[in-house]
Amino acid sequence: MLQYRTSAGLVDVYEEKPQVSAGEFRKVIASWVALNGEPGTTGTASAVMVGGKYPGLMTTAADASRSDIRWIQAGVEYTISGPSLTKRACIDLASELAS
């Protein structure tokens, strides 16, 4: 884990060995997105592209106050989170790391 101080506040970047393959991760993304609006869920999950190359999963709190993003690239699963990251900040930071 690395921690960065950005204009959006502190940001944590986790790097770990993926528990699923990149192909299976696409199914995970689809299953999370399918839960949007279901009883017992809050916030939203969105399928995004990171750096225009990698499928990613972005989750956003119900009040849109924070988001996080994860994707798999070159055999590493990345997660970016922070206490006040917006959707745009997540995409921007992830795209910078993926380039």
C-alpha cells in the first residue's frame, strides 16, 4: 500500500495479487453493477475503463461523497480509495497509474 497526499486529500493505493483472473473480474464487475438499486444495497457500482485499456469497478457512496476504483493490470490488482475521492478523481488517478 502506498499513500499519497493529493488535492482530494489522502489517497490509498493498494497493489495485490488478484484473487480472480482478468476475465473473471469482468464477471465480478457485471455482478456488482447488477445489484444497483436492489433492496439492502446503498450507493452504486459502475463499470469503467481505466486508461482506456482495463475494465474497472467503481463504487460510489449513496451521497456521492466518496468513490473508489479497482482494476487488474499486468497481473496486479489495484485499488484506489480515499475519504473524499470523487468519481472524476478516481478515474484521473487510476488513468495516471495505468499509463
